[in-house]
Amino acid sequence: MIATDVTYIRVDSPEEAVLAWKAHPGARYLAGGTEITTTARRSAAYPLTALIDVKGLVDTQILENQAGRLILGAALPLSALDDWPGFPLLSATVKGVADHTVRNRLTLGGNIAGMLPYREAVLPLLLADAAGLSIVPGVGSVAPSRKVWRLRDRFDKRLTLEPGELLLNFSLPEDCTSLPWAHRRKTRIGPVDYPLVTLCLVRHGQAFRLAVSGVHPYPLRADELDVALSAGAVSSRVDAVLEALGTPRSDQRASADYRAALFRLMLGSALEELS
């Protein structure tokens, strides 16, 4: 159980949500709630005075094409994207996150902005050069305002949000979803496990774009990786990417050498598939 009394607030608009956040110090936005409930139950020191329910907002539940851009609500459960044909790489990626029961609650925004380091759902969005839409509470009597921003500009190991900023949705060019793609994911004990390595690779003409998670304790999409993939035999490209990545993480689940060897096999296979 959660050790403190919590006020539940249901809102009808994003503007109402951020105003409620200003009025209740210690409030948190509620969509899937998997991380909030788990953390609050484990630690009485977790600050939680109010839950602002945003999962019913149209802006956070949207899943449609608007003027050549796909709009993905941040409160969409990952299970809604499992077999969604609109973005096959994203569907393949989210299927590897937890089991179906958890994906029924875990949201797209929660996976990307949460505390767990893997954040696999962000990989296809980074490759598609997605944009984010959020709303921030105004200072003092200033009204809340909406912001549009490039995901790569806000994502450095994790998504950076201002205090009280509410993530509404992501958008991406529709033509990015039809690029040739490959997805690889390896775990230690089975499909329902944290990844040792996850990689997403797309081909744009003769160029490749790569995003990875698990190799380091954060997701990574960097221009240096794309440059390393630009020319040469498959083995040479893989060597260049590994050099650009630096030494992989080493922990109780896998050594750095094992992760490097695993990544080498996975990237080589993905490159051969797309070539």
C-alpha cells in the first residue's frame, strides 16, 4: 500500500492539468501509473501528495495521421502499438518491453520518460527524428503554454522536462515509417527480461541510422554512429561503430566483453539484412 494520503484529480484539459500541478506541491501526473505506484509503495520518502489523471485527455491518447505526420499520444499503452501497422519498427520494439499484461498499463511516454534506464520505445522515435508536444505551467499569473520541440534536442540519456511540464504526444514524418528497418534484442534469461542489447537500424537511401540501448546505461542515438556505418565492408562498419560507442557497460547481468561480442553479431546481422 501507499503510506500517505493522496488526492486524486481528474482533469479535462492539459491546461487544467498543469494548473493542478501548481496548486498541489508534490503532485504527479498519472497515465499508466506503473512506476508511480511501485516507487510509492517501496519508499515512504517518495514525495506524492496528489495524482493528476491525464490518461483521458485527447492530446495524450491520439493515434492518427495529420497532414503527413503521425501523432502518437504519450498516454497510449504500449499494447496499443503492439500490432499497429502505422510504424512497424516501433511495434517490433515495444513488443519486447515487459509482457502483454504490463504493456496494457505501461505508456509510451512513461517508458521514454521513466526512471528505468533502457527506454527502448524511444529508439524508433529518435531514428524518425520525432518531435514532442508538451505544456508547461506559467510562472505566477502567466497562463500555461504549449511547446513543440525536437526529441533529439531534449533527449540526452533521458528525456529532459521542466518542473511541471506535461508531455502530450510525439509526432513524426509519415515517410520515416516506411524506411527499411531491422530490430534486434537479446536478453539474459528469456523474452520477458531487461535487454542486454537492443538495437534499431534503418536505411535511408545508402545511409544507415542506428540507435541502441543496453550497451550503456542509457539509450544512444549519435551522428558518430551513422558516420561509422557510412562505408566499407560489414565487418569494418561494425568495428567502426564499436569504436565510436566506447567500452560497453559491465554489470552483474553481462560483462563488457560479452555485450561487445553480442552487439557485434547483432549489428552484423542487421546490416546484412538491410544490404
